[in-house]
Amino acid sequence: RESFKSRLGFLLVSAGCAIGIGNVWRFPYVVGENGGGIFVLFYLLFLVAMGLPVLTMELAVGRGSRKSAVLAYKELEKPKSKWHIHGWFAILGCYVLMMYYTTVSGWMVSYFYKFVTLIGYYEKMKELESIYNSFLAGCRITTDSREVKDGDIFIALKGENHNGNTFAEKAVAQGAKHVVIDEAAYNTAPQCVLVPDTLQFLQQLANYHRRKLNIPILGITGTNGKTTTKELCHAVLSKKYNTVATKGNLNNHIGVPLTLLSMDSSTEFGIVEMGANHPGEIKELCKIVEPDYGIITNIGYAHLEGFGSYENIIQTKRALYESVKEKSGILFVNGEDKLLCQLSEDQKRYTYGIDGHFTNGEVVQTTPYLVYALKTQHGQLYIRTKLIGGYNFDNAMAATTVGTYFNIDPLQIQAAIEAYTPSNLRSQLLKTKRNTIILDAYNANPSSMQVAISNFGEMRVDNKLLIIGEMRELGAISEESHKNIVELMKKNNFPRVFLVGASFESIANNYTFTHYFPDTDTLIEYLKANEILHAFILIKGSRGNKLERITEYL
């Protein structure tokens, strides 16, 4: 009897071990496939329920008997014992069965989990479709409670310094038809729609709308020039299509969905600009946009504090190419940029550059504005832009290539690009009563600063003055980058340079041609007391400097 008990106990304990091993083997696969703490909880509860009878039998038969364990061990030790063979085969079979059991149970729970989440999915879709139908009926979407009007849809987003949920009651009072919130405490009116996350809801709504529209969309990203390229592409494509493009620089996780939602049934072509300052952001934006076409203007050093490394910048921007590839779409690539050519070599693309590309052109003039010659089958077409600097040649050629691909007449491309006038503090040429100013103060990084200063150095004008603001968010390379910029100014023999911002403090005293100001306010006080006359001035710096404020004193 003891022998039977010990053998049975040994087999049952082995079976318990097999369940454990099966779980360990199965667990990463299940989590990797389905993800989420809810599924793991379902699975563990299922195993506990199934494992309790086995555990009870183990305890009832063996009851921790040392004698049973010893007997079982001795039986298996005997070389000629049939249990020596049969016992191990039984154990092996038990392991196989339990592995099968855990796999099958995993799939059972997996499908149960999917069934439960599917119910939740349909519930969410009902909410989304209800709001989407209101949107199609003419209800305007807004994320600013101050702009809510009768019949609007207010989506209560959260920021670092505000919580849109707190304005839910105000939005209802102002006549909002739907108020989307994600905190139950503010669910106080029939108009309120409670969702898990309002930002995700906005993004899902935008993606749902994008799929319903089913129009071609061009996605644009890059370190420098993406806004100018977007505006030029918009001007060119508008010659043939009813085109909607990102307004201003609304190119982040909020601006991108709002751009998509600004398109309607009359829209024939969409252009969405996408920006990033942390790894993976372009990939997330592409999931919302699902672009059919893509342009990366360039990949340089910017926002290194957020990205951490140049390699992270490359991989983040590259996500646009990968997204277009998933849709078997088309890329427009600067054929003179080796990195971009390398990243896009396995995709369908149309290149632009100086020679040997789908579209070819060359710079003719850069002072004060860019003039370039577009090579066509009928000869050279001279396009006289209102863009400052030869560095805008690539941006203009990108738009030219897009227009050429979509069979827009070269003369219409010329007219569109020549009519575009830059704004928003980007390469604007201003003439005051006292001076001529190139205002490029929207943002700056090492690559954009270098081309702007180099281009300014090539301009054949008298009495040049540079007013350069510090470059922010550069992390570990900040000091070296600022020193390199000052060295570039020295190489160009600029007679006067005003340096603004703390990043220049340790550098400015090493040069005789520089004048250092800790901030923009200090510079303004200097300009009030020291009038600048008849100068040709380049103003460039990061957004945080707000250097546009000094123009009224020039």
C-alpha cells in the first residue's frame, strides 16, 4: 500500500512540476502575444482553478510522508525494476500532456480574453461613432474650452499646467453637444462622454476619419525645412487638387489629429507635417496618419536632450519611410543626401537633385532671394522664389518633384512656388526705415544655424550684423556646438556679432568681434541706447530666445 501511495504520489508531484514548467514555458508567449495585466490575471485565475484539485490530491495521497518519498526513490533506483522504465515513461508522458494542457488552456483563456475585450471594443466604437456622426453633421471639434460654442464637441485634454476635465461643466453651459472626459468625477451631465484617455480618443477619432475619407496623404518630417516644404507642396498641389495641409507648426500628437479632422469630404489631398523631440514619436503619429507618400527633408542634430543620440533621431525619422512602405506607397527623396538614399534604397522612390534624378535643378542666385533653374524636357525654367538662402533649394525641389509626379504643369509649379511668401519667423526678409533684416527666429539647431550663417556670409552686401540666439535642447553637445558656430562666424570674417543666451557666456570673451548679452531683454536695452543704422542683419536663434521682439528696435 505504501509502495502504491508513494508511486502515485511521486507521479502526481511530477505532474504538478510539469504544470509549473508548462506555465513558465507558456507564460512569456502568452504575454507577448496578448499583452496586458488583465489577460495575465485571467490566465493565472484559470490555472489556479484547474490546479487546485491536483494539489489536493497530492496532499491527500502523499501528505508529506518521508517514508513514501524514500520508497519511491528506492523503487526508481532499482535497475531491473519495471518501474524504473515504466515510471520514467509515465513521468515523461505526464510532462507532455501537461505542456499540451497549458498550451490549450492558454489558447482558451486567450480567446476568452479577446471575446471580453471585443465587447469593450464595440462599446468604445459606439461612443466614437456617435461623436463622429455628430462631427459629420457639422459639429466643430475643439480642445479649448474658451472657444466652445453651441453644438461643439469639446475634448478635454490634459497638459503640464492644465486639466481640461475641470472645464467640462463650463463647456456644457456654453452649449457643447458632447464633452469628452476621462475622469469620472466630472461626469455630471448627459452631454459628458467618459473615455479611458481623451488624447487617445482624439487620435482614434482622427484615424477613423482618415480611413473614412480614404484620400491620398503626404507625410512630411525632417530636422530642418519641413514647414517650408509643407507650405510649398501645399501651394503646388493646390493647383490641381482641393488640398488641406497642417496649419502653422501643429505637427505634434495633438496638432496632427486636429489636422486630419480639419479635412472633409471635399478634400482631395492631405498634407500632414510631423515633428518629434523624443524617440518613437514619428511612428506613433504615422499610426494616426497612415501616409501614402512621404518626404524626409533631412536628418540633423536637434532635440538631443530628448532623443539621447543621433542614432535615435535617425530611427525616429525613418519611421515615416517604414509607414509608407506598409501601404506600398511612394517616397520623394533628396538624391544628393546619402543618408536618405541609404534609408530608402529598398522602397519605391522618386529622387530630386542636381543631375541624374527624376527632377533636376540648380541654384542660380541666392541674394537676396533664391532663384533656381528647373530642368525640363523643353529646357530650363527659372523659378524666382521669395525664399532666403540656397539651403531652401532642397525644399523647393521637393515640392517641384511632388508636383511633377502628380502631372502638374511646370508653369503652374513655377507660379505656385513664386507666389509663396514665408511667414511665421522663418527666413522672412523685412525692410525697416533703418535696416534690412532676415528674420529666421522660429527655431535653431547646429545644422540649420550652420547653413544660415554660411549663406549670410556668401551674400554680397555691406555692413553685415549677426544677432544669434543660443541653441537649446542640445544636451551634452551644447558647448561644442556653440563654439563651432562662433568659429564659423570667425571664418566668414563678420565684423560684428551679437550673441544672446547663457550658452555663449563662456565662449564670447575669447573673440574680439562678439558682443555678449545674457538674454533678449538685455539686448533690447542695448539697442534702445545704441541705434543700428543701414545694416543688413541676420537674426537667428531657438524659439525660447524670442528674438523677434528686437525687430521694432532695428
